[in-house]
Amino acid sequence: MFSGRRALRAAAVASATVLLAAVGAVGESAAAQPVHVGGGVSQAYLTDARPGTALTLVDDAGDRAGSGVADSLGSLIVRDLQPGRYRFVGAGIKSAPVEVTGKDSLPPVPSLYGQTLHEGLNYITMRDGVSLAATVRLPYGKKLSDGPFPTVIEYSGYQNAAPDDLVVGAVGEKVGLKDPQAPDTSVIVGSTLATQMLGFASVSLQMRGSGCSGGDFGLFDDVAAFDAYDAIETVGRQRWVSGHRVGMVGISFSGISQMFAAGTRPPHLAAIAPMSTTDDLYSTGLPGGIYNKGFANSWLRERVQQAQPGPAGGQPWVRARIEGGDKTCANNQKLRRQTQNVFKLIRDNPTRAAKVYQERSIPDWADRIDVPVFLVGAAQDEQTGPNWVDLIKHLDHNPNVWVNIINGHHFDSLGPQILSRWAEFLQLFVANQVPHTPPNMQPLGTVVFPAATNAPGQQIPPVRFSDSRTVAAAKARFKTQTPRLWALFDNGGGAAGPGGLSSAWQRSLSAWPTSTERMFFSDKGRLGSRPAGGTVSFAPNPLNRPLNTLKNASTDTAAAWGIHPDYDWRPAPGRSGLGFISAPLSRDKVVLGNGSVTLRLKSTAKVTDLQVTVSEVNGRGQETSVGTGVLRSSFRGDGTAPDFTTQTPLAAGFNQITIPINPLMHGFRKGSRIRVTVSAPGGDLPAWQFSTPATGGKVIDTVDLSKSYVTIPVIAGEVPGAGPECGFLRGSACRAYKPAFNGG
């Protein structure tokens, strides 16, 4: 499907014409409109026309392939093209031909990758002639001649390639001396941890359509994926790159981008280490088929704002660079007004079947990843969500995959216990060296964690296998002694103290668990081991609770990261929510995996939006949230699993609906009780908000208890210790238990 190692070895002569036509083709104007054109993956662009010029894109046969009008900056992009040769024509314009390629086309000839990079800010030319900003960063006190260095790339659309120092900029901001050319703290993994903790070189690669990079912002489209391919191949050939193989690192935005990049199979890619990614843009933007008007919406609005052309708009460093005379940065703003309206795309494409989601399918890219992977995420990630675990099965084909899951928040992928293994992985599979504990690594945690989370500082544990005699021996030990899946439980109750980033106990597994147990809903709000009869009705109302458990968490990205967040977790009042609770457990129950709630339900509405939440109620009457799922009933599919490609109104009478809860990760202790609540969406999560229609309490949903149950994933083992105090388990709100009106 995609060009990879074999394609790179294919006939270079045959693809030379692609490169010459696509990169830097200058138009031949019949009048006074010299323009610049380029062709890349599935699209062609034109710049430097007179604004308002009507343009047509024609193929080699002269047939129309697309059209448009040059925007206020004189630019136009035509998308969704088949591979082939095209020209732009218009008033006074007959451009040079451009070659459009597809995802299965050969990569450019290797000469494209002969670009030389230096320390500091560079501009790397892509296969379509667009250049991306890329800042080469070295450990303090080093210069390129001290190399070669193990090297990693951090790739995102945040203020990433801004060339100044992140730490110096962060300190300056605290004292009122903000540096507009300092990177965002969100790119700390590549710009600081890799360089100053591990002693690697790092390349901060700025995504197309953001910062000082050229092009339009496509939000993980195919063009951005193959930009990563071109950048990796360029960086990997640098004389100062050890072994001529690079890794990729990063959290969140720059974690997600690694999945697309690795799926293109660049020959010079050694390994990836994505943190706090997601499984699919649909599941984050429209969880359960319902638009996420909380964090996802605010994140998209920030991306739209930062994709505006500089110097008037965009990121702070763009204005600083342009005003300082950076002509390349200024020239790279020309295609910004061609960025598609992401909110219109979402409105026009409510189902997962839409091309906009198919093109950006992270699972599809994961199916192709063949390099070593160190994947980390949180079970209650309040930003990108916990559904990233669904990527695990798409990596089953790859023997060199190690997954860490921790209960907690988005930032908790950087917890000290995980960072130690992250360092081992990068030293082994990128640096190709026996792991060692760098002098800066252990004390770094005493500074980073308090600064980021207000949690106690703590030392990062030393790496393992430093006594190995050879790299091969160290790799063999890593593979045999590192489980495929490492689950870190009770984060917030470990050695760092209450609420600190420390897991109290762990489980090692060879795969993502699939074993489950059912518990059945019954009358009087009971949750038991056997089905029972009866029905119960409730009136879901999304407006009778706060949208979030944390005020402003959808825009304040660090609001949930503290020791004891100020959660406002309220029960659904009156008859607006159902509760079902078990008897006290006779034994410990370790829950890890994918859960769900199946309801036999009828409604007075054709479509009803529902939320289910699993929680623990301890012997002291304190309730702790564990996991939540939502679903718009029209996406119920066959009733056993949602189908987000089609929508079907509820039939008259009872319908079966299964609402996934992904994932569940918790240790239920003997004597505690399992609770399941059912309500309208909202009120149970810190940062996600759901665009669910107001019901005014007039919609009535009725549940047939005889065929309604919760499916809980259970693994073997006991739960040690007493567990964190109420409110200190990271990723979980805590409150006093109050029964619902139906008794549970």
C-alpha cells in the first residue's frame, strides 16, 4: 500500500521526473502572472497569483481535475487528486506541470534527502517543494563536531521548532520575561528530556501549516504523514547522526504523529516511543458519536488560530522570526488561507465512514509499523482519552512492542517509573548502546514533577541492564525481562506520597486482557451474578449537573494534574439517573481491559444519548470513579457493539444497546462494592464535554432489567495495601456515596 524499503530501492531514474516536476516548479506565464506550483501526495498547489484569479487544474489530456479562486494571499490547493501530471490554467497563467503522487507511489529519488542540517533552525524541503522548519538541538555544551549523536525527532504542530531554549524560556516566563522564540513546554520530551537527560541530539520538526513551516495545516492527513517520511530520511543521512538511524519521541500531539510517521516505513527510522496518544480522531472528537465540545473543541480552536498566516496571526515565534528578517518563514505563510475549515468538516461528516476520518485512521497506520515501539498511556487520560489501548491489537504483528498503562492523567505517561524504562528503550533501540543511568536523569524528577503537577519531586529510578557486556546481551535481557504489557496500578498511592506520580503495585502481562465477568442489573438498584426481572424508567437530563468534574479543565490543560484536584463530581439528581450497586465483594477483584454496559432499552425519543460510569464504593461510604463510556443510540449497530458508520433511530419497543467503557483499570478491594450509574452524558469527566441535545427532563428511557448487565474485565491476582485516600488516586474523582432514586 505505502512506499517503504523496497520502494526506496526501486528505479531512481524513473522517479527523477517526479521530483523535478513536483519540487520548485516555476510557472510559465503568458501574461504577467509568474506563479509557483508544486505537486505532492494527492494534491497540487499554486502560490503568487493575483488574488481573485479564477484557476482550473487540468490533467495531461486537458480535462478539468479541479478549480478554485486564488485567495487573498494568491494561493490555491486542489485536493483528492489521482496520481498524474497536472497544470494550473487561468487568466495569464499556464503553469509548469506538476506531478501528483499517491500513498502507493515511489518515494522521491535519494538526492532529495541530501540536504545538510546544522545546529539551530533549518528548513527541510519536502517532496512537493514545501519546506518545514526543523531545529537541531544538542546537549548543553556540545557542538555537531562532537558527534555522532544518537538522534530523535519530535514532530508536532505546537510551537515546536522555535529555536530558543525551552527551560530558559520557561524560567523567563515565570519572572515576566517571556521569550516568543522558546518552544512550548508541551514539547519537553524531545527538546529537553532527550537532549539533557539522555544526551541525544534532537530535531524539533514543525508540522506543515504551523509555525514557520510552509503549506497548509492538514491535521494528520496523508501529506503530513509523508512529510515525516521525508524528514526522517533527511535527518537519518546526516553525518552527525549515530548509526544513521533516528528515533521518534513525544507526548500527546507529538505522540500521535509518530504512529502516522512509522506507518510510512521510512528506512532510516529505528524506533518510536509515543506517549499519551489516541486510537482514532473520531473517538476523541466524537466519543460515542457525540461531538466533544470540551477539550477536543478547544484544542481544535487553538490549532485553527495557530494556523493563521503570520506575522499578524499564528504562533508567537512566527512574528518574531519575520520581524527579525527570516524571509523563508515569511514566504512559508502563503498557503495558510488554504487550510480547510475543520469545524465544517466535522459538521459535514458525523459518521466514522467519512473520508476525513478514514484518511486519518491511526489503527490503519499502526497495522504497518514494523520498528520497535514503546507505547505509554493513562487509563483515565482527560485529554486524548483512554481509547488508545485499542491500538495494542493493531500492533500484535510486531514482536518488539512494549506497552505501559498507568491509572492517571494525560501527563502521567511521564511518571518516573515509566521514564526509567523509556530511557532503556531509547538507549537500546535508537542509540544501540548498553543502557546506563545518565548523571542528570535521576535528580531531574525532583524538579520536573513539582513544576508540572505540583506533585512531590522524586528521583527517576536507575536503568536496568547496565552491567551487560554487549548491546546484544542487553537487548536480549530487555526482551525477556520486560513484559509486553506493564500495568501500573494505584498511581497516587505509591512512594511519592499522596497524589504523587508513583504506582504502588504493578502487573505484568503478555497481552491486553480479554477475560470478562458479567454482573446483572436488578430491581432496587442491585447488581448481582444472575439476571432478574422488572423494568425501571428515568428521565436523562444533560443540564442538571456541571459539564465537567473540574472547572475550566477543557481549556486549562494542567488543571487535572495536581495532587488533589478540586473535583466537583455530583450525582445525577432526582429521577435523572439510575444506579446499580453490588454486595460487598468477598474477594479482591483486579479489573483491567475493555468493559461495557448492555441495556435493553426503549425511549420516548427516536435518539437518546447515554452515559455509563463504573465506580467503587468502599466500606467508609466513599465513591471513586473508575471508568466512563458514552453512546448516541443511533450508533448502536447490532446492539452488541456500536457501528459509527451508520445511524438508525430507535425502533418502537425495546432495543439492545451496548455502551463500551474503554478501558477499565482498578483494584477493587475485598469489602468494597462495584457501582454502575446510567444517565445523560456529562458530569463524570474532567475535560470532555458532550454536545448532547437538551431534554428538559421530558425524554423517558426505560430499561428492561431482565436483559441488562455490565461486562467487567477481570484478571487474576490480589490487590495489595489499603489504597490511596479519597481524592488522591490519580485520574479518579472521589465523593460521598449517595444512592440513586432506584436504590443503587
